[in-house]
Amino acid sequence: MSPEPSGLYPTTRPAAVSEAVDRAGLDALLLTPGPDLRYVTGYDALPLERLTCLVVPASGEPFLMVPRLELPAAEHSPASRLGIEFVAWDETDDPFAEVANRLGPVARVGLADRMWAMQSLRFRAAMPGAEQVLAGSVLRELRMRKSPEEKAALAEAGAAIDAVHTLVPQLLKAGRTEREVGKDIAEAIVDAGHARVDFVIVGSGPNGASPHAELTDRVIRPGEPVVVDIGGVMPSGYCSDSTRTYCVGEPPADFTAYYEVLKRAQEAACAHVRPGVSCESVDAAAREVIAEAGYGEYFIHRTGHGIGLETHEEPYIVAGNTEEMRPGFAFSVEPGIYLPGRHGARIEDIVVCGETAGERMNVTTRDLVVVD
């Protein structure tokens, strides 16, 4: 069962956002369809050329501008529980001007990070004296620290994608193409409880050396490692993301050697997670193991990314990010080793920082899974 929307999207959230807007020295936040709007209201609005926009002033009551034809959807969403005004606008209205009129003179406004350019430009024309900044600078502190309900949603997502990984050995067979296997995995992602598929990577042989390999018609051959990185979006809106590496038949000796290094590196990074350590130190914990074994040049990406209503969000687990871990931070730990033209491997779990240590949201084996 999905966590109750009232827990995931509490009625207190707009007030907390309003306080954050005030602390940031902004006059208002303007949130169009996307993860920021859903975070504040629970409303998974359609991204359309017609403006849907939650307006959260630093002082005063928030309101939701919504096209009249989308009003029923808004009224049946969790946003209806918030007690905010829904301002329906008609085809001949100018909703950008209406927002500006309702706000009055403003000096700085925050725009949703994923607002369409045409909408941000319309707001600039409607409020020509206002500086525009990204809403993410205001919402990041709230969104990074997951509530117990959000952690439960991520655990549910983790269990769903784990269920798919348990089926992968039945799908990976020599003679099948990556595309054929990927199609079956995509169906399994939905069958496991996701609302939709986010991505499917099936990187066989040399394609496994490309971290973001696309599905191809390449035939999987005996003795080849296969990197399977998969994720989806749950009905709650929260995302799953997990990578496991398989081998169809007996693995190459050089692959087995570095896979054991990778496994130690992933374990070291997960064990390092606790409040107070820096995000970059978690990256370093994995990277040092790989570098000491002589594979440092083959680990070509950051160790992880935050996850929640987006598959990739803050905090990023990468060198240069000195932000300290705090309880509620949720992120991937996914070191990889990639030998160009030969093969690659990655192990990925979602981890939530607790009061004293990290907790994995994925529990399937991290051993190399050899399939017939």
C-alpha cells in the first residue's frame, strides 16, 4: 500500500514554504507543474501551455492559478485539502497578469526550476521590475530532508524495484537482444506496482562500459557481463533506482577481479554514511577503494545523487560537495568501473541517512549474479 497522501503531502507544507520564502528574502514563489508543485501540494498537474501555477507569497495566503478546464483535476487532487484558493481562468484571460495584479509590487520572485522558458518570460513581462531566481534555492532544504512518510514511500519504491531485479535472471539469456530484455523489464516495473517506467538500461558486453547506455538490438552473448540499471515512479510520486550487474554464463577473469573491488567500494561508501560527514566524503570512501586497486581512471561519474520526487535531485554525492549529511537525506550509492570496449559493472542502492547511520532501501544481493 502507498503511504497516505495526507502524510506525504501534509497540510502544513505551504506554511513551511511561505516561511522559507520569507527567510530567503523573496516576495513569492511561483510553482508550475513538476516536482516542486507536487512537493508542496500533492497535485501532479499536467504540464501544459495553459498556465497552472501555485503562488506562495512571503506574506499573505497562497493561491493556485488553474485553467478552468483543469479545475476538476485540481479539486480532486491532494491540493484540495490545503484550504487554498483555486483561481480558475478562462481562455481569453491573461493568468500571468492576474498573478502580478494579485501579488502587487514585488522585487524578487522564485520560479520553479522546471518552469518552461515561455512561462518565465511571460512572468518577466508581467513583473518587469522583479528579479527572478530559482525556487530550488528555497525548497532544497525542505526537499532534501525526507520525512518518515517520504522514507516509507522510498522504501516501498525500493521493494518494488527489488522485485523486478529478482526476475531479471529469468529474462537474461544468451541470444536475446538488449531491447527484448528491456521490454520485458519495463513490463515488470509496472507489474511490480510502479505507475510508470522511468528508465531501463541493459548494457551487455562493451555496452556495459557506457553508464547511460541506450537499449540496442545487440545480441547478448555467452560469457558477457550485463549492467541492469532500472527505475520507475510509484503512484505516490516517489522514485526507485537500483543497479545490479549480471553475467550470462562464466564471467571473464579480469571482470571478476574488478567486480570484487567494486563490491568493496560500494560497501565502504554505504558504511561511511552518517550525520555530520560530508557528501564528498561518501564519494571519496568509494573512490579510494577503486583507486587503490588500480581502477581509478575507470570510475568516471559521481558516486550518487539525491532521490525523491525526482530520480536526480539534491544532495549530489560528488567531490566538491562539502554539505554535511543530515538525517533524512536520501540518495544513491552507485560506484562503477567501466573498461572501454570490453565491459563494465555498477552496484547501486538507495540509502537514507538515519540518526546514526545509513539505511539501504534495496536489499537484493550485491554479489555478481551468474545466469545460465
